Amino acid sequence: MNRRRFLISFLGLLGTTVLVSFVYPLVRFLAPPGGEAKGKKVVIKRSEIPAGSAKDIVVDNIPSIVINVPDKGFIALSRVCTHLGCLVEYDKIKKRLLCPCHAGVYDLEGKVVSGPPPKPLQKFVLRVVGEDIVIG
Amino acid sequence: MSGKIKNWLKIRIGIEELIKTQLTGYMVPGNINIFYTLGFVALAAFISQIITGFFLLIYYVPHSDHAFRSVQDIMNKAPYGWLFRQMHAVGSNLMAAIVILHMFSVFFMGSYKKPREMTWVAGLLMLLITFTFCLSGYLLSWSQLSYWATTIVTAMPTAFPYVGEFITRMLRGGEAVSGTTLNRFFALHVTFLPLFLLTFLATHLFLVRRIGISSPPFGKSGEGRQSWTEYRHESHTEGYPFYPFFVQKEMLMTAAYFAVMFFIISFLPALFLPEDANTPADPLKTPAHIKPEWYFLAPYQMLKIIPNKLLGISIQIILVMLFILWPFFDTKKEENILKRHLLLALFILSVIAWIALTIWGRYS
């Protein structure tokens, strides 16, 4: 390798190093900082949700729903559609959760019935303690 | 007085020579048609967006607590605020339409062929930037429509394994669309995108000037029919001068563009601002039957009918890439699409499919 080629290669290496050393801080700068509070429990009264009805809540900043399914009891699901993030709505008559954006349909256990959603709705841990329902 | 100014400029920048080489002596093909003015109309539309955008910045507050209110104040309290906001909102839709029309006409005229591959690629990248402009500007009004349209689009990368969730978080600045997303989209809309668009615009215009305006493949045959084995400027010596001949056509079409814009503002003011666009964003309620803007209806409907999210988004990315790189696949010398039946059929089918998906998406 002659001196000219060595210098060109060295400059190329130097340029790449400078570029990469800026890319990493840039990606970190654009990536959102973590540390959002998670694991907070949500408590609601059983009496607020009669059989067949539902209540919208927010669990860990996720819009969610608690449904009182007749003969099965309470179930807590995320309302965020697994297709592209719209919020599903509870249809009391059809006993389904419907996404208004791309026509995704879920059953009351969050399983996909039809439409483009790739996976079921996220399910939250739910406990009934006396007259309270504890979610999360 | 004008003679003095002319002489002043002549001494300093050689204005006469500049006018001669760039306007009166710059020739356009003799068989050029009205569709060739669409590039200039798109430029005029972009300039109009910049000017009205600057005015809107005076009143707009890029904060999730104030954005919706500030836009409503622009519409209802600021004197003639409604005019500039409507010009900006209607203009964004019309600009998208003009850029799409420009692209279709360039494709139909075969003007993307050698040696203009780079001009086509720069143009297509500008089309994508225009759509990104529309999308990022959409969120700024912080309405129900804008909030949920942004939620859907920023969720698209989640279709890709491993990196998808990270890209979505980076776009949104968190798990969901929030005030942080608004700040990011505002920065994108008013600084990064104009810079990108101006860069590609400069490249596009440089290439058009450097190579010369392409001539329609129908009718006359000229030097454009010669093979391109080395660089040459297509000078159209047998054609007409750019000024005043072609500039008049461009002015006519620009006037038509603004006539359509003001017709919509005057007689159809709610055309691009439906009810959900005037309802403040509610992160806990997705409006029923939410629809994207008309230019996103076809991909929206496609996502709806393809059952697999990764497949649906991948098909769309492949189609866009194929279109951007089309000049490198279609290397046949024949520019006249009417003599290439397979390509003509493909073009017509693609346009019909796009229109059909758009209508289906609108009424589904």
C-alpha cells in the first residue's frame, strides 16, 4: 500500500468513525426515555358493572375495559387493537369487541374472531376481593 | 427607471444574458402539452403552502393542551385566519393531487426513461415527502381525526419483527401518541421536511435543466429518439421559447389551481374538514368509521382486506419501491406507451385498482 492509498483509507476510516459516533447519540436522543410508572393497580366496585355490561378504565397508561361476562365473570382486556392500535368498542348486543378502524372483531375473551388483527387483545390479571375488582 | 435598474443588474450579474439563456433562449419541445406544466403547478402549490404555513405559525401553539384551541382560534378569532388555514388545508390536498397527476403524466409520456431515471426517483421521493408533510401536518390540529390517523400510521412499523416496536416508540416518543408525538411531528413538519423537499426539488430542477425538458412521445420525432450513449443536452432547437410561450401555459394552469382552491374554500369549506377534524383529540375514544384522507384510502382498504398485517404492509412497501425504481426495470427504448400494449394494460389496471380501492375504502 502506497502513502496515498493509506491516507485515503485512513480518512475513510476516520470519517466513518465520526459518523457512527454521532449516529448512536442521535438514536438515543430520538428514542423515548423509559421509566414510565408500571404495575399500578386499578380498583373499581363490582356494582359498577352489572352482568352483560362493561367499564372503560386505564391500566398502566393502556386504555382497557372490564367486562362482566354472564356466566363467566369479570375479564379485563386492553382496548388497543393488535392490528394498528385503534381502540376497540364493546358491542353489548353482538357480545363482541369491534375495532372501528379496520373492522377487527374479538370475542369477549379477547380472541380474534375476524378481520386483520394478528393476535388476541392483551389480558390483565384481575382479582375480585369482596366488593372490589382489582386489576393489574 | 426600469432601464436604469436593468443596466445596473446587467453590469453586475449579466441579466440580459441570463434571461436569454434561461428564458427566451431556453427551448421547449414544439409538441409539448398542458400536462407538462404540472411540475410548475406543484411548485406553486408548495410555495403557497410555505407562505400560508408561516402565517399559521404566528398563532399556532404546538402543545397538546393548546394545539386544538389555537387552531380553532385561528379559524374563528384571528382576522382572516380561516382564509390562511383553509388555503393551507385545502392546498395540502390539492398539492397531493397535483403531484400524483404529475407522476401519472410523466409515466404515461415515458419521460422516466434513460437518461431521466434520477429525475423520476427524485420526483417520487418528493411525492413521498409530500405525503409525509400531509400526515405530519394532519396531527398538528390535535383533532380526533388527526390523533387516530397518526395512531394507525405510527403503528404500521409494528408489523416488522424485532425492530418494529422500537421504530413505533421512536416515532411516537412513547407507547402511545401523546404531546411528545405532537412536538416531534411539529419539528418534522416545519424544519426537517421542508429541508428534505427543497434538497430533492433542487436536484429535480437541476436534472430537468441539465438534461433538458423531455418531449412527448406522440407525434413528432426529434433528437429525443436518438440513443443516449453519452451525455448531451436535449435542446429542442426546433421548438418554442420557454418564455413567453410555455410560461403562459404554466400561469394559466396555476391560475386554474388557485381557482379550484378558492372554489372549494368558498362553496365546500367542510370538504377536507369533516366533523371529526373539529373535535378535540380524545386518546380514550376512537371515532366510529374513521377514514384517512382520500390519498391514503387505497392503502387503508388494502390493509383492511389483507388478513396478515406484515404481508399487507410488505406488499405496499414493495409496490412503492417497484414504482420508485421502475425506470431501472423498464429499459425498453420505446417511449410511446400506446405502442406497448402490455405496459399500457398494466398502467390502466393499476389506475383502476387504485381508484377502486379508494372508492371501496371510502364507502366500506
